[in-house]
Amino acid sequence: MAKRSIADSWRFHLSVRLIALLVIMLSAYVIIMSKAERYHVGNQDISIEEALEAVKPIDAVAEDVTVSKGFDKTLSEIYQSRDATPPDQKELASLSPANGEEEPRRAESEWPVEEKTLDVDAVLVPDQETIISSSHDGKISDIPLHNGDKFSKNDILIRYDCSDLEAEAEIAGVEKELTDKKAKTGKQLFKLDIISDVDRLNIETEDKQAAAKIKLYEARLNDCTIKAGFNGRVTKRLANEGEYTRTDRVLLEVVSNDPLHAEFLMPSKWLRWVNIGAPVSVTLNETGRTYTAKIIRIYGEVDPVSRSIQVQAALDGYKDPLLPGMSGKLTLDVSKIQDAGVIGYLSLKER
């Protein structure tokens, strides 16, 4: 029985060792094949014999605690095992992907362009337009300008008959001369202690009142003439010389000279691409010529019925004697607007 148990024990241990050896050989085979595949660098295959030289011996593998240590070799270690120099990290950092950053492009909208161009009706309007009303009740003595006449800044447009005010202003001037003399005499008498301090203050008060009265009449006399505030021309004359006017009656309508503006209605959806500074072109019916312009003003309300918004563009320098009221076609070109770097009003986002 003892011999049989010893023989069984020996067979058991021998079987265990054979199984362990088989496991070690299988593990070594897996490691060799995996390393042979990982040594496939730069599309050049390395033979199994070369891979066998690079891997650890089977005995060393058997001594490893875990088989996974054979799989943790990095790419730089593979380069070093082949006496190759790994690439510099700075060089790798300087490389950009195949689809690297794009160059700056022209301003584009987030909305797809449905129509590249748009033609709308436009009319020329002046930069400034003023309605001159009567400053006070009275008689008009002179209106030197007629419809279409040009004028310069500070030119007299209307003159009233203010002979009564002139007479009153003359009386006020005489009174001021008298109060000036009284004031000088009063100072001397006060120094000589002939008049009291109250008498001196009364004389000075009269002198100040006379000075204020002169300023009042000067202001009223200034209202007797209406002067131009800018260079322009008369579009409507609604009064004549010798007429008696009431306060706030409209007498003249005047507009400024160059440059004229083109005013038009634009579909509100075009705010996707149009904004202040956008270039446009205007072809006038009267001249048949095309003029360049830039949008300077977008009105603050969209008409919900027509779904349009009022826009104004300033014409660039021109030599033709254009007049307000001339009309024509204004062309909006999305490509030219984007080439100019203009971002649509609706594409602007608060930052």
C-alpha cells in the first residue's frame, strides 16, 4: 500500500509539473506572437526570429508574477529596442491635424442665402429737412428767397417788420444812459455822506433794470429775423412779403444740400445679412446712372403688415446735381456685403 501511495503521489506531482510547463509554453507563445505583431512599425514586418531575440527568455517569463507584464511595452520602448530615435515631443506638438485650423474667412451669416441680390424701390431724401414757422405775430417785411433758391448758413430767410420794437429798444437805451449817470452821481454823493445807503441801492437797482430791459428788446429784435442753420435750398415758400402772420404758422420748408440719402423699404428677413455699413448701389431713373452708397440707418420698427423695415443709405461722392425726390432702384448684394466684412443685424449676438 505504501509503494502504491508513493507512486500515485509521484504521478500527481509529475502531472502538475507537465500542466504548468504546458501553460508556460502557451503563455510564451502568446507573448512572442503579440510582440511580433507590435514590432510591425512603418509598414515593415519584422520576422519572428527577430522578435524572438527581442523578447525575454521563457525562463524569465516563468518567473514573472503576472503574464500581463509582457504587454505593457510602449511605442518609444519599441523604437529604443530597434536603436531608433523617437520623434521629439516639441516636433509632435508643432504638428497640426490633417484638417487643421482654417484661415480667417469673410463674414458669413448663420442663415443660408436664399437670394443673392435684391432690387427695391428707393427715393432720394435730404440729410436735414426743416420746417420754419412764424416766431411771433406780426407783419413779414421781407422773404428774399423763392422755391429752389440756394442759401448759405446764417443767411436771412425771413425778416419781420419790427419798427415798434425798434422804437421801444431805442427808449430803453435812453433810459439806460440816464440810469448810468444817476449811478455814478449816487456813488459820489454816498461817499460824501449826502445820501443814505438805501438811496444808493435804489439808484443801482434802477440802473440794473434798465440794462435788463435792453437785453429783453435785443432778444425780441433777434426774433425779427430768421437765419439759416445750414447750407441748403428752399423747397416750399408758403408766405409772401407784407402778410400778417400768427405764431406757429408755417412759412418755409428748406432742406440741406449734398450729400443726399437713399431711403427704401427692405424685407425684414434681409436683416439676416444687412446691417449698418453694408455697401449698396442705386440706379436713378432721372440720370440713368448707378451710384454707390452705404447704409447708415436702420429704423427701429418692422411693419408687421408688409414685413418690411425702413432703411437709409448715404450716397458716396457724386458730381451730378441731384435733387430730393429723385427715385430709382437700389440693389442689395449679399456677396458684396459679406466681402465688406459686414455681419447681419440678426447675426450679431451680445457678448
